[in-house]
Amino acid sequence: KGMKPVAEGLLKNVEELEELIKGDVKIQAVEIANGANELLTEVSTSKITGEEERYSHIDLVDFKGNVEGAEDAFLSVAPLMEGKDPELVEEVEADFAAVYAALKPYETKKWPGFVLYTELTKADTRKLANVINTLAEKLSLVPSKIAQSEGA
């Protein structure tokens, strides 16, 4: 009740934004690959430490969201690497699978979908950090491989 002006204002802002961004937006594949790396860096620097959600303790939800975003970005540029380094593509895909497998034991059927961060032991966070670091190390090689293929 009473929110109609707010909703109308929000709709107006969205329509203005849509007009501003119409046209071709060019994003370089290397930028996409670097974005994937940044998402994983965020996981290893704030989400795995429990700093980001220090009050709600739903860090694993954010953790998985970042991993999913990084994976989507990687999958969008992976075809550019197929000719240059198909083994790296397979390794990165396997590392994403390993991260999801490491998260699986902490999933719950109730909201928010994962146990609270405060329920993790140091061994749990170390295990999660290890799989993220392994993935991040290989994923960090992707931008240079893409740059090589774009320059070819």
C-alpha cells in the first residue's frame, strides 16, 4: 500500500537505463576471462573467510554464486581456447566440478540452501579454499590463451 509511486519511479529508471545501453556493447573475451578470475579472487579473499556475511553467515550461498558466475564466463570463452589448449579447458571444467563436489556436503534443503558459515570447521574451510585455489590457478591461464588465439 502506498508503494505505487515507488514502483512507477523504478520502472521509469529501468526504462531510462534500457535506452542508455541500447546498441552494441563490445566486451572482449579476455575481459570476460579476467572477470571469471575476479569472481574467484573474491571467493578466496572474502567469502571463504566468512568476512562478507559476518552477520547472516550465508557465505556459502555467495561462494557458490561466484563460482557459477565464473563458470558461465569461462564457458562463454572456452571455445576460443579449444584449438590452443583443449587440455586446459578440460582441466578447468574438472576443477569446477571439484568445487561443486566440495560444496555438496554443506548443502541443505532448507533456506538458504547451505549450512551457516559458523558451522564449518577449519578443516572444512581449508578444503574449500584448496579447491578454489586449484581452480583459480588454472583459470588464471585462460586470458593469455585467449589473447594468443585472438592474435593468431
